[in-house]
Amino acid sequence: MALETILKNLVDRVPQAVGAILVDWEGEAVMEFCHCEPYDLRFMAAHKGIILARLKEMQCAAQIGDVEDVVVTSSNGHLLIGCINEDYSLVMNVGRSCLVAQALYHFRPAIAELKKEI
């Protein structure tokens, strides 16, 4: 399945999904599908590297295992960040009233599909 199709299916399946973006280790956009200005999604995704780097530092210190995904909740929405491999991550932005469990229910299989494609 093509990367764009995986992202589109993810966004279409999650209620209140704003968009999903595949980014490389530098935070550069590889592919995205969104219902917003792509620049906004790219800007947000570029900064996910800071979040993942801090989590990985904590992971090493606490020896809790590999970070698979994380959800950041703000007053405006939820940001889901998932590790595909050492070089790529998936970032999805959803509305605040979206159920996080429902978003993760679709997000995690999308990560598995992307792992097969990359």
C-alpha cells in the first residue's frame, strides 16, 4: 500500500483528525495528508523531534524499554507521535474532543503498515 494511501486512510478513519504526516529524523516532511494548511502540520511535526529526544533520554535513564508512541494533549487538540524506526516517525493531529483511545486504535495499525512500506 502506498504511503499516501496509508495516511489518507488514517485521517479518514479518525473522527476530528486534522492530518497525519510522515517525517524523517530531522523533522522534514516525507509525505502528508491533511485537512488544514500543510505548512501548519509540517511546522508542528518538525518539532516532534524535541519531544521524542527528551522521551528517549528518560527511557535510557529509567530503562523502561523503547518508546513506541506518545500523546500530547493541549487545550486545542491531541498530537499523536509514533516511532516507525530510527529514521521515521508518524505525527497526527486530532481535535480536542476526539477520543484518544479511538485515535490510537487506528494510529497503531497505520504505524505497522508504514513499517512494512519503509
